Amino acid sequence: IAGCDSIITVALRFYPLFQSSQNELVCEGTSFTLPDGTPVTATGQYQTILSHPMTGCDSTVVTNLTVEQTVSLGVADAGFDQTVCDTQADLFANEPGGTTGQWVSLNAANVTPPDASGAIAENLEAGENQFIWALSTANCADYSRDTVSVIRADGNFSLSDDFVDVFVDDNQATLDLLRNDDLSQLQNWSIEIINTPSEIIRAQVLDNSTGELELVFSADVPDEWTFDYVLCNTDCSNQCDTAEILVVVNELDGGFSKDSSNLVDVITPNGDGTNDVLFFDEVLDPEFPQKELLIFNRWNDVIYSVKTYENDWGGTYRSNILPQGVYYYILRLDTSKGIVKEGKVMVIRG
């Protein structure tokens, strides 16, 4: 306006464009996230443009993504489930080319060597043991897994002797052989009846799982007789045990009948607090002045006698343990009125 010149100075700054590249690798079945948050799953080159929040300038990031194909290599196969009788077992898995494998025990057992497809599992626990076989590549750890079970059939089982009481007018009876046997560690077993006496016409196991036994016998049977049964672990045929079956005959005459209370009493003197002693309710009844008890063996020898019985006889003779078997008793409650109880007692020891 006044004809004077003015000078304006402008400072101009140039921001260079930022460009970078990255090489990434992921395993098949997974994804990679680009710088702008976009997930991608296929092999390829991806260009991402980012704007600087302060300058507004764009920057470019190039991602070279490789997806390693693992399915084409093969999935993990840990082999077949198996049952063994020992504390060790052989493991067989696959190991496709370009992969490595690793065993992982889910129990206390250990695997040697743990990185070999053919390995030995040791210190197997009774019951089921599980193992994982995991395949990896140089870039993809544990990309495929498979589990195999090894069941160790435990031979620690025991059988206990059994008995069954029958009547002379019956020619058959049934018995649950396994009712007092501990087979909790077994999965499969077989039962065989052996040493059958001539009085038995047929001894047939009706149900192997429960041990239900059917007996058919002749009418002229003795008062008692025995035979045996053998139970074997079918997963480990060398694991067997044997028990005895005692058959006790109740006569219909002489004070015994199907409705009588004088059937065979059973005691199992093992100290568990259940059926350890010969028990009579009448002994606790104050109406009976006498409680004299006599116990005989099969040869009519007196093995125990007491004037006042206190429900405390546990299958002994002069403090010595009597063998398992059937014994006979007379309990005199009131001889003046002819109140006498007679019967049999079966002593079972397991």
C-alpha cells in the first residue's frame, strides 16, 4: 500500500513415505493377523496401508505369508488300544516324513524313549493308562494329536469259599458264586466247575458275569459234600484262583423244615464286626433261665460247651481256630419245659 516490499518466509517439511515388509509363517488351520487387524488364512502377499495419526501420511506394510500345509503330511495315529498283563507295554505310532513325534503320559507311567514312534510304556498302573502321541514340524508344534489306552489287567483278585444249604426233597439249588469274591480289578473272567462228586448230576454256570450256578443232584445225597470252582482272568490266562463250595443238606424230619428257624446259621469270624460269633436272640431273653450251649463236630465230638452262653463263640476249640466247615449245636434254654434249640452252624473263613 505504501509501496514497501514485505518478505514472508515459509518452512516446508517433507515426510518420507514409510514402507516395510515382513515374512510370516503359520500352520494350516490357523490364521495370521495383518497390521490393520485383518485375519488371513491363505498363502500370499498382503499390502496394508496405514495412515500416520499426526501427519496424515500413508505408510505401506507388505506381508509375505506362508501357510504350512500339515494335513498333507498326515494326522497323528497312536495305535490300537490294548490290554496287557504286565507293568509295561509296547507303543506303536506313526511318524510321517517331515514330522517328529512326542509321547505324553496322562498317568504315572513313563515312556522310553518319549520321542520315538516305537516306544515302551513302563510302570503301568492297574486299570486304564492313557498316552498322547503328538506330531510336530519345524514350524508347527503339536499340529496333530491322538490318544491310546493301555489297560493293565490286575491279577490281584481273590476267591472265598462258598456254601449252599438244600433240602432232601429238592434236587436242585442255585448259588451266586461271586457274592463274597473281590473281582473289582478284573474286567473279564471265566468260571469252571471242577472236582464234582458223583451226587451232582449237573453243575452249570448260568451267568458268567454274576457267577450264578445251578446244581442238580441225586436224592441220596450225604449231609454235606464239597466241590471246587476255578475263576481265571481271561485277559491274562495265567491268573487264576480256586475256591471250595460246601453243600449242606437240611433234613425235613428230625426238627428241620423249610419253615424252621433251625436252618444253617453262618458265622464269618474275621474280626470285621459282622457275623463274627454265633448269635441267638433267645440268649438275650430273660425268660429263659438256662442258656447252656453244646457244639459238636461231624463225628459228634463236643468241641465247645458252656453253662451260660453269652453270644461269644467265634469258631474256636480251646482258643484254637477251627477249620472251615459245618458244626452242630444244642442250645438248652429251659429243659424243664422242653425248650431246646438244635441246628447247624457254618464256619466260613475267607
